[in-house]
Amino acid sequence: MKSPYNSFTKKRRWLQWTLAPVVIITIIFGWKYYWLPFVVPVVMLINMLSIRLKKGRITCGNFCPRGAFFDRILGIFSRNNKIPSFLKNNNFRLAIFIFLFGFFTIQITSPPYTIEHLGHIFWLMCTVTTTIGIILGAFFSHRTWCAFCPVGTFISVAKSDQQPLTIDKNSCRSCKLCELVCPMNISITNNREQGIVSDHDCLKCKECIAICPTKSLKMATKK
């Protein structure tokens, strides 16, 4: 019988191929057409409001255009090495959060006070951070930027995940195929005994569930 998770991941990939060009178009044409970069705050707001769904970083993993670009395009060229541990450090993530939102605040409160200027700020932030994401993603995991993305950090700190990944310790063989496909390098099998993967950076991409040969992984039902 066909696994519903394989069907989910297939649909997710098609959706991501649709979303990925949004990033490319915004960066290439956003400097000229000031209204284009306003897709950036819209995506940020949607992602941040997603905490109300109580499903953790599900929007980051499935509906974020930049995440889609990293998965579908950058993933082709990435070396897919482990994400450096310091990039996941909470103090580092907090520093990046404060720096980027501080930079944004300074820019929007500085003249000229025009809609064109605001659009340029969003374009600049999108271009610079995506470039950093591409460089890091080429050498490490293609989702390395997502390890310290300010919006992702906000969602992760909110700890709104009521449907975490669960693992059946009786059927799990610790083959670690799930960890090989995890874009966030989460040590899934380390959670085998407690039965719940409590890492709040899980993107809900379900790639791990689809590849598990013993079907030991699934998403918990909502509390």
C-alpha cells in the first residue's frame, strides 16, 4: 500500500518548485520594482503568526519561498555537511535576531520616509541574507540559514509545537536514514527511548517519515 507520507512529500516538492522562483524574482527585479520585496514582510508575518497553529515550524518547512529555494535548488549543489554547532547556539541565534531587527528598525526610521525606500530595505535584507544562506548552504546543509533564521528562532523559542515527531523504540533499528535526510541535522534516533523528538527546529517536512524502512516515525496527534 502506498504510504501517505510519500504522497505528502511528493506534493510538498511540487509546491516548493512553485514557491522557489519567488525568491529569485524578488532578488533580481526587486531593486527596480520597489513593490516586489514587500513579499518579504508578508512571508515573515505569516510564518510568525503560524505559532497559533501549534505545529512548530511547519510553515518554515513547507510554505516558505526561501526554504523552498534552499531545498529544491541549493540542495542540488550543497555538500550537505553537518551544520556547525555554534550556528545553532541560542546565544548566537539571539544575537542575529537582535542585530537584524535592530538594523531594520534603524533603516525604517531613517529618511527618506517613502514607500520606495522601505521596499529597498526589504530587498536589501532579502538579498544579503539569502546570499549568506547560499554560501553556508553550499558548504554545509542546504538549510543552514534556517538554523539561525530570526523568524525561525522566534517560532522555535515560542515552543508552540503540540504535534512533535514521535519514534517507536520497538520497531526503530537506529539505521539513521532519517537523520541523513533531515535538513536541520536533528539527531532523531537519540530520542528513541523517550519516544518523542523534542527538537523545536523540526520543519515538519516529513522526509524522515517517508524514508523510514520500518515506519517507526510519525507526527503526534494534536494535544
